Amino acid sequence: MNTHPGHLRIGEKAKSFLRQEKKLLIDGKWVPARSGKVFDTYDPGTGQVIAQVPEGDAADVDDAVKAARRAFEGPWRRISPSERGRLIWKIADLLEKNADELAELEVLNNGKPLSNARNSDVVLSADMFRYMAGWATKITGETLSISTPGTYHTFTVREPIGVVGQIIPWNAPLLMLAWKVAPALATGCTIVLKPAEQTPLTALRFGELAQEAGIPDGVINIVTGFGPTAGAAMASHPDVDKIAFTGSSEVGRIIVKAAAGNLKKVSLELGGKSPVIVFPDADLSLAIPRVTQGIFANSGQVCTAGSRLFAHKKVFDRIVDGIAQQAGKINVGHGLDEGVQMGPVISPVQCDRVMGYIEQGRAAGATVAAGGTRIGEEGNFIAPTVLTGTRPDMAVVQEEIFGPVLCAMSFDDDDLEHIARQANDTVFGLAGSVWTRDLSVAHKMVRLIRAGRIGVNIHGSVDAAIPTGGFKQSGWGREKGHEGLNLYTETKSVIMSL
């Protein structure tokens, strides 16, 4: 097997982890899948196999759920909120201590540039655990004033929901793990985690760090495997109290159906087709680089990516030309190579899917202003692409591509409600951004756009304190922030007659 030069530059800790036999984490023990099956995981920058991991299925999920239930009913329930907070904070310390190794594993398995993995994904993951560590001691109910005749003391308490199944995506494996695991631990839940089959490595390494931090056996269980087997078993398991899923809307619908058996709680962070609306007074020196970043970061594999550009005709040519020029200068390559700004898409299947959309756009009359091609013969590289001449009825405009493709359209009126209707003309409602110096226009557009997160002169932020989630078919519930805790708690009302 040929080795990319970057593989030789990774640290000894990452090399050692890649060499060791991978196992499932169930009840504090590292065990093979009951079936004995394993599957390959790949470097999307080369297409080469970098490791084999266990192919967990329903039997392994059942073992993990039983372990999580024992831990929830036993030692984890007796640990005080302050101790939970300390353990969660310790995980953050260990993420930072092992940041270089985790970043290298993320690059090898996901493809993103090393600088992004190291300075963004790992840093933000540690920050999420610290943020949620602080909430562990601040989960409260409220005292209620009621009108029932008599004298009563009435209050609410928030209690952990129980055993939660968490299914995370491949576009930001470690960060998406942090978004789910940290609040679940803070509230006192126990976890069965299934990483995406394409990117299991940092989840498995995280399991080792969680043990090192002192998380009790059974509190965090990790089962690698495929969606139709391990994921489906988790979603339908009668002793799982809640499913938290991030991924495609298609899979989200399947999970909802599977969860109906015991009516388990479900939270979903799904697809997006986020509008970017540029008004004629916008600061283009700010908008051009930030809009470019908003679509091409992580090779466009971001649910909230600003994939639909609506620019006023007065500035349309300037902003499109500026983005196209910047797209042409982006250094695309293997994530471990020096100076790389954009890596590959995750797999040959995803590469073909993205290229298929670009060809559909061309066939429907769109013009390629930048990119539109694959790069190289090895790996899953696509040039940052800008399409003009797109229309609302085109598939490239309506459907989530999840790749480095921007669809640019113009508007020529000042009717904010009409502009918002164009922006809202999608089944999704995850994010959006407005670019203007006029505060009145900004506030009005924020109210008119139907999406879970709106940026003004910025496309978004992944800060731990900002709730993230979608309207319409972009999902149910909010992750991060104080609202993220609500996904993992139940409200109990108490009425005491005095």
C-alpha cells in the first residue's frame, strides 16, 4: 500500500493508535463485536485503508444499552453535580493534552486541513466540555404560583432523561461528539454513542480519554458500525429513552419511525440550504471573504453552509467575481500537507454525488463561474465551485449538496418580504445570513427569515453558548447553550398541599 508523505509526519501517538486493534467500548471494557466482523476505514485524501474497526450490530447495541442502564440506575446517579462537572472538565483537559494526536486522527479519517482540525475542532470540543461542566451544578427547576383554592408549595425539578443513544455525523466527528456527549453527561444521563461509519477513529480515542478522566464504567459506551444495523438497533431499542441524531433529513425520517416503538424522545439536527443575502450597502471587503469561507469551509460539508447566495443586482457581479477569484486561490489538497486550505470530500460516493449535482446544474442552464471539476486522480478532491444563472426550481438550489458548491442568484427590488420569500423557498430552515450596514434592514430580515440561526455580517458561529438547530425539515430541538441541556432532561412538577 502506498503511503501519502503526510502520513509519515504524524506523531508517534497517532501512529500507535492506528496500529492497535480497535474494539468497542461497552461497560468499561474494550471488546470485539459479537459477530467478530470488522470493516475498513479510509483516508479520503488518498483512498487508502488506514484502520479496521469492529462492525457492531444489534447484539452489541443491546449489550451497550444494558450497561448504560446499569450505570444510570447505579453509580452515575449517586455522583454529585459538582463531581460530574469535575469529570467533564477533566475530559476537556485531556482533549487539550492530546490535541495534536486527535487533530492528526481527524485529518486522516475526515480529510480536513490539519490547521482546522487542531485550531478549531479540538479547541471547540474542549470548550464545549468546559461550558457544559459549568452547567452540571446549575440545572434547576422553578417555584410556581398557582391559583387552585388552598395552600400549596408547587415547584418543578429537572431530571436526567436516562439512557440516550447518540448518532453523530462524519463532517466534524469530534466536535459533533462534544456537542452531544457533554450536555448528556452534565445532566446525568448515560450514553450509547455510534460514530459515523466513515469516521470512527476520534470517537474510539475519545473513549480511552473518557476512561482516563475517570468516567465510571457504562456511562459512555461506544459502538462502531453501520446505520442500517447498529444505528437502527439503537433507534428502535425499547430501553433507550432518547435518540439524538445529526445527519441527513432522509435518515432523520427513518430514525423517527424506528423510535415510535417506545415513543422515545428524539432530537434531530438535519440538512440545510442556507441563504446568504447581500444588500447593496454591504461592506464587500468583509462580505466576499466571509461568504467564501461560509460555503467552502470543510469542503462545503457543513449543515449550515451558506450555499444559496442572493445578492442585489447592484453588487451581484462584484461579489460573485470576488468569490470566484478567492475560490480559485484556495489551496486544495491532502489535509496533512503544508498550506492546504481545503481538503477532500469524505468518500468516492460523496464525490460522485457532488459532481452529479454540478452536472445537473450545467444541464439545467447554470454557468460555472469557478471550479466545477475534480482535482487529481487520487482522493476525493473537488474544486471550489460557483454556479451562476441558477433558478429556484433547479435541484442544485433546492437540494442539499453537502459539498463546495455555491449557487448565486440576484434580486433587484427593495421589498424585504419578497426577498425573504425567496430565501425561505426551501424545505430547510437551519441557518442564514444578512449582509448590510442598515440596522433597520438587518432587524427586519432577521425576523422574516425562517431559520434557527441568523448571522448579520457574519454567516455563523459555533460558540458553545449559541443554540443551534432548525426550523421546518432541518430538525427538532436545539443543541449547545442552555437550551442544549433541555434535550437531556425531563421536567417533573411537584404539588405539595400545606
